[in-house]
Amino acid sequence: MVSIVNGEEGIVEEYPLIVSFICGFLFLLLTRSQDIIKILKRDGQRTEEEKLQFKQGLSRALILEAFLFLPASIVLFRLTIFPLIYEKLLLLRQDIVLWYAVLGIAAYGFPFASVRGFIKMMALRTLRGFAEIVNKADQE
């Protein structure tokens, strides 16, 4: 493949998803830095809330996010959204490396964060429904 900017072949053109994965992972490191710090602290350095979060699986959640959900999100974004905008990006005559980097960052926010928010909302709605059923049963 040929680069849009300088006409030379490069690793980005051969493995464009690598750039997206690297940028998505780096963005995850930045956005989850406080959680990473909590995980890296010794037990005596953690507050009670941090100990509870750690005990409830903060490290497992971060590992799942980094190595399962983020890659799935990037691939899903790449297969659904990116083909719709790819030709328009080529018309801009910009360095495609930039766009694959943006793809990695955008994929972290969507669909992963969107789906996570939707699942939380549905879980809370379900719990609220159960609570209403229990309250009605208690009142009768």
C-alpha cells in the first residue's frame, strides 16, 4: 500500500489496526490512570474505599477493559463506522496515520463506553423494577 502523504510504504499502511490499538490503549492508560495508581499501591497505602474497589475486582475490570473490551470496540468501530468515512478521509489528503490514531481513541469512547453506559442504565432500570415489585408486595 502507498502512503497518502509521501508515497512510501510503511508499517501503518500494512498494519493500520496496530496504530488504532496502540492509540486506544494509550488513551485507556490516560483515562484510567487513577485506577492504575490504586492498583499499584500497596495495601497499606490504599484508603478504605480503594481497598473495597480493589477487593471488588478493580484490577480484573481494568484487565478485561484493556485486553477484551477495547480491542473488540476498535474492531467493531473499524468494521462499521470507518468504512463509511474512509473515502472522505482520502479526499482530505491528510496523513492516514492520524486517522487511524483517531480511530483508536474514538473507538475507546464508542462503542465501548456507550455500550457500558447502556448496560448500566438497563441494569439500574431492572433493579428499580424489582424494587417496585417488592414495595408493592410489602404494601399489600
